[in-house]
Amino acid sequence: MGDSASSAALARLNAAVSELKSLAIQPLLQSAVNALNAGDHRTGANWALKALEKDERSGFGWYMLALAQELGGDFASSITCYEAALRLMPDHADLANNLGRLAFRLGQTEVAEQLFRAFLARYPDHPEGANNLACALRSQMRFDEAIEVLKASIMQDPGHSVVWNTLGTVMAEQGDTQNAAIFFDEALRLDPDFAKARYNRGNMSLAMGEIERALDDCDTALGKKITDDERQMMLLARSTIKINLGRIGEGWDDYEARLHPQFSDVTQFMIDRPSWTPGVDLAGKSLLLIGEQGLGDEILFANVIPDVVEALGSDGRLTLAVERRLIPLFQRSFPAAEVGGHQTFKVDGRTVRLLPFLEGRTEAIDLWAPLASPLRQFRRSVEAFPDRVGYLTADPERTAYWRDQLSCAPGGKKVGLLWKSAITNGGRHRFFSPFEQWAPILAAPDVCLVNLQYGDCAAELEQARRDFGVEIWTPPGIDLKQDLDDVAALCAALDLVIGFANATLNIAAACGAPTWLISTPGAWPRLGTERYPWYPQVRTFMPPAFADWSPVMAEVGAALGGFTQGG
């Protein structure tokens, strides 16, 4: 996105304020602009407040305060101030642009699109307006429209690095890493100090397996003048790059950026107890671990829980807050722990995680930590990942039930398939092959293919029947999205599970099921290895290049043929 505090935007604002010489508050507004130009958002806010104390109907006063609040990371207050400024200065197009950027940041992409269109109606050839509109279209996966907007801007004037950078991000979202890298290179040729473009190019290097180059670009970007939220975003990206290089301890240290209050996607954990940090003795303590990020991450990070239980000792007490669908599985797996569900809400664009099952009882908690944080102490090297198959325990009775059900299903070996994620934002679809690429696997002989895919997958099941003549057997009486404890039992009953790294594959692997993972270049959970140390029984397959699916799917198909024949 464009930047409300960019030199061009502030220059326009400075010029506008300079023309207000007849206003008594003009010197105060000018001081606010000067402070913002110097990157001092606190001083800028103070001068803006002084101006508003003298004239609360000053549109420019509200505008200055909005800019200062945004630069300070207080997006909820900032958007309120922008709205006040826009009511007082409805013809000021920059306000629509800035309000659109904040709406975009808070996930209101359709609102943002309309505000950007309003800005472009006033300034039809403005590169920042075109850039921001393209970003809103990209986030709605309207890639062709975004490209047309950017192409028109480039044809008007090819000298704007921000437009080339955004064109690169559109290519990256579609999985076209090579063209994306070319456009990021062009953005950097035009502006070698463009931190976001360098960071984005580093992400493409990571996807293409050029890990050292990715780290160099990320480090260089961090050395540029960037906002606090950009710094935390880049530190988080650098953490996965370091993990990819085997510098795992350093990577987990950088991974704490996800908890920084200035990180734009930070989760606010509503627990008023002291936080645990590495090195603090856990023996005999009452510790609360709170699941974080996605469902698959909660399963993955649970790898560390047995070590935490050991560190707490017989006199310690563990409480686990997990996604509610995981409660039975985690309670069975860690019977000495108290397991309850967390609840997550969006408040003013921020993620807030609550712990209703602990209401009125938090005083008994000595320390707390997000679930990934103990990795900093217990998993600082590949060697620290134990050769332990399965740390979660599927229900043995339900596992026996599913073995009985599977024995009645047609075919030979019972092989579960997972081919996509329910999460489509953030370009996640790039890490999953199109379903038609599964043809070599679907063609394996003497196998009963079992549907483990949660969400709406009717189109793929029909495609398998229509195009490949294969019936993927759907287990009866189970909701593959909601009944996760039963999903764990089903996976444990199968001969093999094959798929990409989504939540169900993590459940299968964590329960010790034989699992084949189709990974991607630069996938950080491999920890810089060719395997998956979180789950030692997992066999990993990788394409030769990012999104080059045909060779790896053929390899998996051939291996499955050998597996079903007892090879």
C-alpha cells in the first residue's frame, strides 16, 4: 500500500497548511507537519491536539492527528480522526486515500476499494491511487483487474517504484515467483532504498530456495527507514529464513516479533498474569500455554508440550487453552493438564483471544506463554527435536471403529488424501497444487482412496469421478471440519495419509499415523532439512522448483504404487 507519511503526501499536506496563513492555529498545524516530516508522531500528535483545542472544527487538525495516530500504530483512533477530517473537508481527496488505506489494513477491502476509486476520480493519473486500488483488488483475488490498473499506471509513467513493487506482489500471489522477482528488481532499480520491495524480493528468493539471498534482502530491508509495524513484519519473516538455514534458536528469538504490540496482525491475549520467558525455572509452577495462530500451528507447536510437562515436574500444574475442537484430543493426550477452549474476536481490527474457562481463576496461574514461545528454550536445534512418533493420542475405541468401517470400504490399502487448505488469503493457495495434478496418485492400483478433505470439496470429488474414473471414498457420519477428535481416530486407522501441510495432516502426523507430506521449497517447518523433524515418521516429497508440481506428484504416485504392492 501507499504510505500516508510518504514524502509526496507530506509535501502536499505541507503546501496546503502553508496556505492557511490567515488561521490563528496555522503555526500549530505547521509544527505538527514538521514533526511528522521528522518521523516524530508523538510530537506531531501533541501539536495537532493543541490546534484542536483552539478550533475543534479544524479539518487539518483532525487530519494531522489521524496521521500521527496511524504512525504510532493506533489504527482504531486514527480511522476515527480521518473520518472526522473527511466530514469537515469532503473534497480533500488525500483523506479518502488515507481512509481507504486504513480500511484495507483493517480487512475492509471492499470499503477500501470504493475510497480508492473516489481518490482516483479526483486524481486519475495518480500512481499511489492506482497502486492502492490494485492492492485492494489483489486482496479480493481479482488479479486480472489489478494488473490492468497497474499496467495503465506504468504506461502513463514507468518511473514509480511502488507500482512495480505491487505488480510483483500480484504475480507472487498467483505463484509466479520468477516474474514477481523481475518486478521487484525493477522497483529496486528505481529506488534502491525501497525497503518493502527488498523484503518482497527476499520472500521470492525464499520461495525459490535461495535462502542466503533471502536473508541478505531481509537484513538490508531492516536497515532502512521503516515503520514499527513493517519492522515487526520483517523480523517475523526473518525468523523463518533463519530457521530455514538451521539457525533455529535465532529464528525462534526473532519469532517473538509476532507478539510485539506494533505488529499489524498481533494477537492480544487477555490474561493478566506474568509471562514466562526462557530460562525461568518451571519446576513446581502453574503454567498456562495458549494456542495461537491457525489450527495446524496449534498442533505443530504442541510438539513441545511433553518437554514442558517434564520441566514442570510432579509438583507443577499445566493448563492448556486450545481451539475448542481440539479439547478432547489434547485432554486425552495430556491427562494431567487442565484443557479448555479459547475464543477469538476482532476488536477495532485487532485480534483478541479470551479464556472464558478460566474466568475468576487466573490468580492460580503463576506464568503464561503463547504455545510457540517455549520452542525458544526446548527446540533451539534440529537435534533438540525428539525422535518420538506421535505426541497426541487418538481415541482407541474410535480408532477400532474406523478400522472396522474401513475394512468394508472397496479396494486395498486405505489411503487418506488432503489436497487444499480452507485458508485462501495471504496467497496460501500457492502452496497447494491444482487438483488435476493429483492424477498420478489417483491412478495408483489396489488402493482405496479416502477423503479427509474438510470444507467444500464436492467439485474435486466429482472431478475425480468424471476425469479420472476414481471414486474417493467419503467416510460416513463424520464432519471432517468439526469432529477433529474423530478425525484423529480415522487418521490413526488408515494405512497412510498423503497431503499438503494443512490442519488435518498435522493431526494425522501428531497422532503417529504413517504420513507423506508434499512440501514446497523454502517451507520453514522443515528446519532446513529434507525431512519434517516435528514428526519423525513423515516422509517428505518436494517439487524441484516452486509450483512445479508435475514431477513431485509423479514421484508420489510411483511411491504409492510401490506402497500398495507391499514395496
